[in-house]
Amino acid sequence: MSVTIGTSATNITTYSNGKFQLYYQMWYTQQDIANNRTYLHRQFIFRVLSGGSMGSVRTTVSATGMPSATRGSETFTEGIYVLTSNEGWVNHNSDGTWSQSVTGTVNFGDRYIWSVYQETAVLPTIPRASSIKVNATSYNVNGTNKLTYTITTASTAFKHGLIFSMNGQNTSEISVAAGTKTGEYTIPLSLFAKTTTKKADTCTLTCKTYNGSTHIGSSTTTFTLNAVEANFKPTIPAASSWSITEPDTGSATGITASTANTLKSLSSKTIKVTFTTVQNATIASAKITCGSKTVTMTQVSNKQYQGVIQHAESAKYTISMTDSRGFSATAVSVEGTLYSYVPPTIGSITLTRASDTAASNLTLTVNGTYYYNATTKTTSTPLVTKDLLKYAKSTSNYPSVSTAQSGNPITTTKNSWTLTVTEATGFAVNASRVVYIRIVDPFGQTDTAVVSIGPVMPVLWMGKETIRTPNLIVHNKFGIKDTDSETTINGSTFESLMYKSGTNIRTVGGGTTNQTFAAGVIGSGTFAAARIPNLDAAKINSGTFGVDRIPALTAAKISGTFTRTDNSYKFPDGTMIQWGSLSVPNNSTQTKSFTTAFGTKCLAMWATSNQVGFGAVSTIAVKATSKSQFQISQYNPAGASMTVEWFAIGY
């Protein structure tokens, strides 16, 4: 049991035997709050009751908190005697408390020894930590809103420090001068730096109390902070900063990077954007909408995302995005010109001889809807270019770009153009000509036709044999007819065929081969490389095959398709393996980055310790979390860090 000391004499311990009483008394006269101390009085009293007396004796007194005292021989009769006393400052504990267990002993000569062991004396606690409160329970955080705080302090000499903290994000300590009882504070957006998945959270305000430079206590109060959407919502950059590419159509269409010009149903846009968020928020979702199509964008790096709209039906592309707090950015759109598309078709075809013995002229018109460069608005860049329109003198497959003959387009309107090709060398008067035509545009749309011209025929004219060219025969996909339109012969074929590639090789009626060879042309000698329009087995049948027709196949060129570093190996098809080692603390999970980020994704990972022996046994787990990062965990009974080697495969 304890006794609280007051400002008047308080009996802490008492002893009585009916004739005599002993008192141990305490009281205080002032408390120094600033210095955490109290001015305390103590005294030991001997009281002789009525009828009691004690002869001449020497008295020795000792008591807690007071010096021992010895008095000379005295005679004690009825009355009160102060045997010993003292007074002075006593220091309180740092929390303002003070208590003391009291004991005392009195010796009256050799006849009486009275001992007192009794109570614990307690002084009133000196207030130390100041208290603090704010003027509301909830605040909207927009970077300018303020809260008002009020400090209740035990001493105007105390100084204070204020710290705001939310979810582990703390402000630096804000100094408040001694004597200041109230103030304002502008709540910073940065308090949300670690609150990235919620729009509101609880904030704690800690008030630290200082006596001089000594921290003597702290108190706290809590309230709610709400993120204001206008100040925390993420942003999508202006369309001018987007990366827009069209891998499926290429530059031949005139649809270039950072433009939204679209060829309906054929354009495929890849759009890459870097978003901006506030106070460490991440991207929860990002989407591209084009007409009725919406695709989810995927992360490329940090806050850069990309998405692909396949076969767009609209030229307006809108990006929307929501961050990890749930705030949505204002959608941003870009709109270009939408062009309709009609596949190219071969219109009229004319195949004529320049003269009785000269080369043939081929003229054809290509129709369709063509896309012109939207920047210059010219008609000199049609969708079907000269390198993609071919005519072939072959009865087998249509030739590839490298061997097909082509001509420059003459553009007259947006929807048609004409190609004229004249052969450099003529052919025999008794030979026929069949030309197979195929046009291809950048989207792979094609149209084909076949046109032919017959041989020169002998006729009697004015009594003498002469030579003239018969009516032109046109063989196209609609049939065969003469130019006078008098006769139509569907399904006709020609035995005579001329295959010409800059040589004097020809076939004449009946299939007999008549060869006229120039130096280095096909024969029993050298097989000149320049005479091979298309390299296939059917054309390699005799003689020497010039090795200059085969691109040099060397180890250097093969290895050039593979990429190797000290930590990775990449195959021609994009598959990549990579490896590495790192130290992983015991009982921990680490997030690490791949040496080289995979282009699309990581397919699988493995990891193991590179240490051996029973003492090195550990449990290791690893998984890829994205195409650029992975997580790895390690535990072993020894509690030590382990060097772990990892291996990953992806593309």
C-alpha cells in the first residue's frame, strides 16, 4: 500500500504502544515542472502520550532519505519531539513519477529499540509529454488543404516536434517553438507515397515533447486522409508522343509511324505509350479502343505499355487507363483518315508485236482503291508499286520479286494506272507467245491473267507469197478472242511457247528446240549463272554449275544468326536461354531482373545451389514474374546465405 504525499504533513509510517508514538512525515511545498523535480520535506517525530515519560536517554535515529542523527541524554515527558528532519529537491523519473519505500529505526539508550517498516511514499506525477489534437477527423489531400493542431503542454518552456506518418511513409520532424499552442500544416501529397492501392488511409500525428534538447515524452492522434482525384489521377500523354507503327503493311502504304491513317479492315496498329502516375501508383489496366474492338495493353517496361489493334475498322484510337488506387486517367484519342480498300484487279490487257520480227509490247490497266501518302497528298505513291506488279513469261509458278519483270506505273487517277513493257529482243515469226501476269499488293492481295499472241502466218497476196501478222489473239482469264471480235475460242491452248531470259533460246511449232548459243550460254560447256532466272532443280540438268550462283555459305554467316553473350544464347527464331548466379539470404525472397529481358515471355526457370555437401542442403524456389523479372527464395537449416545458380528459357 502506498501513501500519496500532499502539501501538508502526511504520516507515512506510524508506531504506537499506548504511551509513545513514532511518526515519519513528508510533504512538499512546490513542483518544478520544467525541470521535473519537487521540493520535499521529511521529519521523524517522537510523541509522549499523557501519563508517559522516559528518563534521561541518548537517542539515535535513522530513516530513509534523511541522515542518521544522535541526540544527547534527554528526559522525554508528555509532548512532541522532532528527532531528525531534512528538506530539498528530489528529481522525478523521466516519465514524471516519484516513489520511495520508507523505513526508520529509533534507539532509546539500551532499553528500547523501535523499528518502523511500513509504507511507500508517492509524490504527484509531474506531467511530461504534451498532448495534441487536430480540428477534424478526416482531410482531403490536394496539396493545399491544411489541418489545424492544438498542443496542451505542462510547461511553456517545452518545445515540440511533429511527425506525420501513413503506411510507413513519414514526414521529417517539424519543429514547434516553445510556447506555441496551435498551428497549421499543409498536408503533402507525398504521404500517399506508400499508400498505392487505396484512395484513403489512416494518418498518425506524433507530438514529441522536449525539455531543452531532452526528449521527455510523446503523444499521438489519428485521422483519415483522402486522396483527391483531381490531384492523384494518372495521365495519358498527348497522342503526338505515342509510338504508332503498322508492321503488317509497311511503308508501302504511306501509313507511317505516329499517324493514325488507317486502311479499313487491313491496317494493324501497334501503339506504345508511357503513362504518368502520382506518388508511386502503378498501372492496374490500360486499354486501346478502336471502333468495336478493345484490347488490353501489356507492360513493356516500368510504366510503358503497348497494344495491337488487328484489322482496324476505324481510324480513331482511344487509350484509357486506371491506376492501382482506382483513379482513371482522362482518355486520350487520336484520329486519322479512314481509307476503304478494294483489292487490285487487272483490267484491259493488250499484247502486240512491235513488228513482224520485233519484240512484243504488253499494256495492262490495274484497277482498285489505292492509298496515297497522306502527308504529301500526291498520286505518285500508289498502294501497288512497281516492285510489286509483275509479269512473267513462264508456264509454271509466277516468279518471285527477284526474277519478275516490272515497270514503272503511270498514275492518272487514284483508282487505276497503266503499265507498258516492251521486250528488248524479238522472236521468230513462226513462234507463239504466252504471258502469265500476276499482281501483288502489300497485303498479299493478288490478281492473275494470261495473254497470248500467235505466230506470223504465210498467205498469198497479190499473186506472191508474203508475210503479215494475223489478227491479234488475246488470251486472258475470260477466254481467247481476236482483235476484230469476230471469233471467240474458249479453252484454246498453244503448243508453241517461247521462254526468254536474255538468251537466244526459243521453241517453235511442234516443240522442236532450235538453239542459238552465245558465249557462256546454256550448252555442254559452262552453265552461266546470269542465265538462271529462278534457281530450281529442273533448270540444273547438265554441264558445270557456276558456284557464284550460290551465296557463300560459311560458318561465319551461320553463326551470325545466333547471338551469344556470357550469360545468354539467342537462336534465330527468337528463342533465348540465359543463366546467372546470385547470393540469396536465408529465409528470404528476392526480386531480380533477367540479364536480358525476354521479347515476349519466360517459359520456364530452374535454380539450384552451387555448394555441395550435407551442410549445404537448402530449399530453393524460383519463378518468373514477368518477361524482365523473377523471384527467388532460399532456406537452409544452417541459416546462411547461399549462392544460387539459375537458368531460364523463353522467347
